[in-house]
Amino acid sequence: MSAQEQISVTSRTSEQARGQDVARLKWRHFKGRILSALGWFSILFGLGMLVVLIFDVINRATGIFSGGTNWLTWDFFNNFDSRFANRAGAKAAIVGTLYTISLTILFSFPLGVAAAIYLEEYARDNWFSRIVEINISNLAAVPSIIYGLLGLQVFARWLFLGRSILTGALTLALLVMPIIIVASRESIRAVPSSLRQASYALGATRWQTVWNVVLPQSIGGILTGSILAVSRAIGETAPLITIGALTFVPFLPRNILDIFTVLPIQIFNWTSRPQDDFRSLAAAGILVLLAILLTINALAIYLRNRYQKRY
Amino acid sequence: MAVTELRRQPSLLRAAFERFIQVLLVFAAAISILTTAGIVFSLVFETIAFFSEVSIVEFLTETEWTPLFSIKKYGIWPLVTATVLTSAIAMMVAVPLGLIAAIFLSEFASDNIRRTVKPLLEILAGIPTVVYGYFALTTITPFLKNFIPTLSIFNSLSAGLVMGVMLIPFVASLSEDALSAVPNSLREAAYGLGSTRFEVAVRVITPAAISGIVASIVLAFSRAIGETMIVAIAAGQNPRLTFDPTVPVMTMTSYIVQVSLGDTPYGSLSYYTLYAVGFTLFIFTFILNIFSYWMVRKFREVYD
């Protein structure tokens, strides 16, 4: 007697029961289909929102779909902020963003990579490296506005730097350092230890090995991660508001101790004004901000592909 | 003798240089500890200064928050409830959608789909929050007003919904990491027992990855609580004790933004409120972060 016959003899006798089994199996497979459809729905819901957002911003900023006013003109880049929407521009904000972000990179990139090198290449498993490690993962989850409170207290008050570009850049540098450290560590860890051993065998010191072998091999990943960290810094608003960056700055900063504004704060300011024209200006600002971020992310992807190595 | 001196000289120099480099690197690593110390010290100092003028009992029992009015009351609850309300709305969007997206991407989607969809979703996570705030105020609120005519221009509903959309990739990507870390042997065993794809995904893989999934949800919640610009733009500036999602409220982060926008002299009581509120916010997120860390440690299923 075959197994199938045995089953049909012992428990399933009627055709009806077999039909129920088939229906049940179909239902069990169908549940997978439902989940799959829900999965697509979730993803398309998110992406759909993204499309609506971008479409809406482009339309408001340029009037390209609805035939409205184009706010993204030369004046927008060349004028300072104003009480009148048709005269307002984002010059101070764009220049402020450039200054702040350049300084942020200057502080956070060397320090972040150095910390990563220490943790990967130098640190022994002692209390110091363990504390640093736990600390970094904790810092990455601290809300950005808390960094603003830190910057306000430590840089603006205790170090007397005031509401300056320098205060803003230092605050943002602390904010993005954990991101740079984590990305750099990952990239450094991916360098095979055979390369290090080869370098040591040639008589190189630890630092010579790091500088001539490990860093050139991992620079692609380090740069990619750092660029993503910088794009995070470019979009940050809350910590800079907290340290007292101004919302209305009708002049260019003269030096790094000058007061300033940045593009996201300018966008926030325009969004908060009740007149509709300022909302359109905000959309123009958002478009510029998103274009900058897109360029930077494309650069990161390019670097990742260019330096991608397999061992 | 002279020859060995000469030979030793450069290597001594080199050793000193190595030492110097190492000190620099340790210093760079120590900055992260200094950052934490700076955060804790500045929050604690100014919060102590705050509580020397306002009693902690009032802070915890008063139901009104009016430090910028003439009759000043310092009850943290309106800010806390608003924060929890907007975050809860965000989680109602981000958790189901993010989780289903994660299960789909990890267990159902082909490699090609995964490789295309994940970077696209990450774009959502890379949009600056001020842009989301703008979107909530100028697009979502007018849209929702079609269905809820009583909706205020500023409300926690649209702020929360948009925050939820922002957090979908956050939940999806962290949960997907947890799901795909479950070893294939479990999948194969479940299929071998005659399970369907759905049963493998939902009854075997998801429970096996539950610690990572819960951790991702808790981290997303902590993100939502600390999120600033969306609520500052779209949820309003009116501290009130309510769970009504259609009216303007004020979260802890919106309060910090509101005070920072004004000219707050150092050492004034309203300056200290910044830190008292910031400290409360920090404690909330800190507890959530520690909890998610503990969750992963404690309940991680270990496979070999």
C-alpha cells in the first residue's frame, strides 16, 4: 500500500476533504501573495510620497506645471532676504551654508578618520576603547537639537564664540563625527590583514602601514561615508537654530566669527511666514537644497564605484 | 660606537614620531567622550539652575506650560503629551509599513528588486527634516482638511504622518538587517517541513529576528521624539494638555526652537527652561536608546 493510499484510507476518505486540503494550501500560498502586495504597497507609498513632494516643490518654485510665477531666478541667488517676497533671495543663506559646511568638514573629517584609525588599528581591548565604542553608538542616537544645546553652552557661552559660523561648524562637526567614525571604521576593517602584515614584513612602522597601505586601500569607503555625513550636516536646521543662527541676515559674513544663516534656516523662516509668496520662495530654497544634496550623493555613489575593491 | 649612534638616531626620531601620532589619534577618539561629557554637563548644570528657581514638584505636577507669559507656569506635561502624541502617530505609519517592507525585501523580493528599492527608500531618509516640515504644512494639511474640516492649520496629525513617512526607511532598513541576519538553515528547515513562504517569513524568520525588529522600532520612536523641524513647522506652538490630533500643540523640541528664535539672555529663567526641557528630552531618548541596546543584547538568538 502506498503512503498516499494509506492516508486516504486512514483519514481522508472523501473527495470533498481533498478539495478542502487543496483550498487550504491555496490559501496558505495566497497569504504570501497578500504580504507581497502589502510589501509593494508600503514601498510605493513611501516612494509615492517622495514623488508628490518633489513634484509639489518643483511646481511651487518654478510654476512649471501650473503656469505660476518662476521664483527660481537669478535674483533668488543674488538677493538678500527681504520683507518683500519679490525682492527676497537666498544669497546670505547659500554663502552661509558654504562657509559653515567647509569648516564642518575641516573639523570633522580629520578627527573622525583619526578616531576610526585609533579604534581599528591602535586600540587594545581596554576600558578606554570600550567606553569610546559604546559612547559613539550612543552619540549617534542623540537628537540633533541636543547638540545645539551643547553648542550654545560650550562654544557660544563658555568659549565666547557667540552665534558665529565657528560655533555652528563646531556643533555640526560633533554631530556628524559619529557617522564619519562608523563609516571609516567599516572601511578600514575591510582592508585584509595580509596587506598590513606584508607592510610590517618590509619593516614599516605602524603609522607607515596605516598611511601607506591601510588608508589608500580604504579611502573610497571613508570618503563615501564622510560625504553622506556632510550631506546630513547640510540639511541640519535645529541645532543651528538652537545655537542662535539668525533667520534674517541681509549681508554676507565677513569672517568665521560673524553671525550667519544657512539655507535650511532660510527655508524654515520663509515657510513660517504666512504669505503664500514666501512659501513659494521656500520651495525654491528647497529645490536648491535638494539639488545640492543630490549632487553630493551622486558624487558619493561615483566614489563608491570607483574605489570599490574586492579581495 | 658612532656608527650605531647614527643608526639609532633616525629610528629614535621615528619612534618619537610614532608616539606623537598615537597621542593625536587617542586625542581624536577622546573627543567623542568629551562630547558626551559636554552634553551631560551643560544639560545638568543649567537644569540645576532651573530647579533652584522652579520647584521640581511644579515641573512634574503642573498641567500648564506658560514660561513666556506674564503668569508663568512650568508644568512639563503639555510638552510631553504633545511629543508622545506626534511620535505615536508617526509610529502608526512607520511601524506597519516599515516592517512589512522589511519582511518583503528580506524574504520575498529578488536580489534585483532589493538592490533597486533599498537605495530609493534611503533617499526618503536623506531628505532634510525642514523639507518634510514644509511638505506637512503646505501639502498634507490642506489635503487632510478635505476629510477633516475642523483640522487646524497647525496640528499633530499631519506632522505625525509625515514624520512616519520619514521613518519608514529607518524601520525598514534596520528590521531588514535583523531579518536577513537570520541564518538560511532556519529557512531551509521550515521549507523542508512544508511551510509556505508566508509561514517561513511570519512564523519562523520574524520571531527569530524579533529582538532586532523591536530594537529598530524603539530607535525609530526615539528618533521621532527628538525630531524637531517637522513638528516645529507643522504641529504648532501652543502648549496644551490634549491628545486631540487636530489642534495645534507644542512638543519639547518645538519649545526649544521657539525660545531659540527669540532673543534669550544668558542666565534668564527662560534660558534655563531650554535646558530643563532639553534634559527631559535627553532622558527620554537615552532610556529608549539604552532599552534598544539591551533588547538586542538580551534577546538576541545566537546561531552558529
